Amino acid sequence: MRTSAKPSAKSSSAGWPIRASTCGSATKAALKAIRARASTWTKIGKVRHSPYLGEHIRYNVFGAVRPKDGRLGALLFNLCDSVTFQVFLDTLAEENPHVAGRRAILVLDNASWHKTKSLNWHHFEPEYLPPRSPDLNAIERLWLRMKADWFNGWIAKTSEQLQDRIIESLRSLFDQPSILQSQCRPKTRL
């Protein structure tokens, strides 16, 4: 992962298989290791102290999943903006060429980088959700499960640790399309 101001992404060249979908949900999940005190249950009268390491580490995962067959495509970035989202769209289009007679719909939230006029959507049709309705975006349930399974109670001490953990969690999802299908089944039809 490069640390320059330019967008950086993990790809298959780094041993991480990127498989993208031709339709489904696209969003970003910010996976972070908050280096602060965490509230936990303790006995009455006792004080529990969690380590405070002094900073906040964050990576962003742009992803798309096709619930029909459980195919997932994901890229890891160190920032979210229209440039990184365009890199994600370009990768998605390259991995999934247009099929005549088949619609390719991306379900998106209302993030500002999703609505930039300069985006090249290739053959994808953006479908925007109503404001403040992440529960309608099928991939959000996947991000919640991934956070619960891999990041609950876990604190990264370095950005490399966080990056490795994210990649490990995504690899586990690539190997389990049945989980992707069950977690990302849309609640509504477009």
C-alpha cells in the first residue's frame, strides 16, 4: 500500500484476488481501529481501563457484491473521494465487461463522491438510496458482519496490522459465497 496522496489499492498483484460483480450493491466501509478508551462491562465499584494508544488509524473498503451468486469485489484505500471511487469503478468495469441485454446496477448511498458529475460509470447504472437509509443497502449488512467477526474488541497498533486484518477478513469472505449471498440479499427489488 502506497502512502502518497495518490489513491492506492490492493489488487490481485499483491496476492489478493479481486473479483467484482456485474450488479449488486456498492458502498464503502470504513474500518478503523480506534485507539481510545473503549467502554466495557465491569463490576459495580470497579474501574476498567482500556489502553489509550493516542491516534486513529483508518482504511476504507469499496466493495460490490452480486447476491445471486455471492461474487464480491473489493478495493482497499486510505481515503475516500471521487478519484478513489473512479478507480473502483474502473476496476469493476474491467473485471466485469458489459453483457448485451443485461443491466448492471450499482446500489449506492448518497455520499458526495458517488454523485460527482465527472465519474465515468462505464456500463453501470447508479441507483441511489434515499437519504439516511443504510439498512436498504444490502452490502451494509456484510460490512457489519465483517466488523463483528473480525474487529470487535480488536485494536490495531499499526496501520500495517489493520491493513493485514482487513485483507484477511476479505479473503475469508471470498472463500464463502454462501455468506455473501445470505448477508447481501436485497430487502427490496429495483
